Amino acid sequence: MTRRPARATAYAALVTTALLLTGCSSTGDGSTQSDTASSGGTTSDEAAADGVEAPEAASRRTGADGSAQAAPAVRRAVIAAATVALDSPDVAKTRQEVKRVADFLGGEVSDEEASTDDGELTWTRMVLRVPTESYEEAIQRVEETGRMLKTERSTEDVTTQVIDNDVRIRAQERSLRRVEVLLDRAERIADVVSVEAELTRRQAELDSLKQQQAYLADQTSMATVTVHVSLRDSEEDPVVEDEDGFLHGLAAGWASLSGAAVALATVAGVLLPWLLVLALLGVPTWWASRRLPRRGRGPAEPRQSSG
């Protein structure tokens, strides 16, 4: 007769614990506080076992000679991105050179778009993923593949977000282990259903945190460089590199001479038909006027000599 009250008391305690777990929040500070409360607080030894060093433990860190040592610096996590606009007289050639830059730096072309005109490549857009440590070098090498029109850079420091996400994942994993222990101890169907529902919810939140962790790891380890290459108009950019020297003057003089020759040829082409017509009509008229006798004047009278 004494077993039934004892078992009833145990079931009541188990149900109460499950209800307390259901009411706890598993994200943010609420999850950490509820887990700490149910476990009676997290000690520095438990934190060290989970890979997190408690602040008081870090402050007590000493070297072999008993002197205090500073904690190692936290590695910054940065999301780097850039957009480079180029133009080139040969878009296909520039496209191949940009791809070689990505291969040389250990990256890849993750996305690409292109447009053609009569079979000729006139525009392309490439998204390069390169290691973050090669971010600046990648931009410099890409700018050298064509004529640089515009470059935009952006960086975002997500170090705090990465650390916070890692801490939440470890706390959620500890919480899941506690719920699994309660599930093993549950005997009544109602208790099993309640604990399993809480286990499923916390597992889903853990999966979401791990997806965020994977995304941050990918974005901080590989930088993104978007390259736009357009076709350059050949008449827009003369092939003269020395704009202030002899070659520039020679090119300018040749251009002016060519322009004058074109103008004279145009005038000659306009006047030539008129000259032909005048020649066909004017020459016979002039010849006839020279051959016809002059009219209006009689024969000359002889002069009379005075006495």
C-alpha cells in the first residue's frame, strides 16, 4: 500500500518538471537562464567541459611561473563583398582572365550571366567567391583585366554574432540532453507526449542555429566579388597611351588632316556634277560665239583727204 503513494508522488514530480521545461524559452537569454536554474547553475568546470571558459576562470588564468596571462585575442569574423565594373574591347577575353584570377586565388565563379549580339559577347556578370584573406588582391587583379569604371567595397564585422550563435548552440545541446534524460524516465503516455513535444521544439531550434552558424562560416571564410564587363565602343577610346607626348600630338595631327581631307573630298563630290554640266554646255557655246561673224557693224568707209 505504500508503493502507490510513492509512485504517484514520482509521477507528479515528473509531470511538474516537464511542464517547467515546456514553459522555458530555448532561445536567447531565457534558454540559458532556465537551463542554469534547472541544473542549479553552471560552474566553471561544466563550462570548460563544453568548450566555453567562464569569465572568472579566464581572469584566474596564470602562467607556469604564477604570473597572470592575458586571454588570447578573438579572431574577427568579417563578411566582405565588392562590385567591380569594367569595359573591354574583347569581353570574351576579359571573361577568361577574370576566371583565371579566381582559379589563381583558390576561388570559384559561383554565378554567371551573359548577353550576346550577333554571336559576339557584349556583356557578362560573374560572381566570384575567393578566400577572405585574398579579398583585396582579388579586386586588384580583376581591375587589371579591363578598364576599370567603378569599384564598390563593403565589409561587415559579425564577430559578436558568431560568438553569440556558438554559445546558444552549446546551451541548446545541453538542454536537449536534459530533456532526453527526462524522456527516458517517463512512464505515463501523457508524460512521454509532453516531453517529446518539448524535445522536438528544441531540436528544431538547434537545427536553425546550426544553419545560421554554417551560413556565417561560409560568408566569413569566402569573400564575394561581383564583376560586370561591358563592351567598349572602339570610337570612344583611341589607342593612345601617351596623352601628353609626341604620340598624342601625332595622333591629333593625323586626325585633323584626315578630317580636312574628308571635308575637301565631300566638297569636290558636291561640285563635280555641276562642273561637268557647265563644261558640257559652256564649251560649245564659247566655241560657237568665237566662230560666228559679228553683226551690227557695216563696212568701213574710206577716209577723204582734205584739200
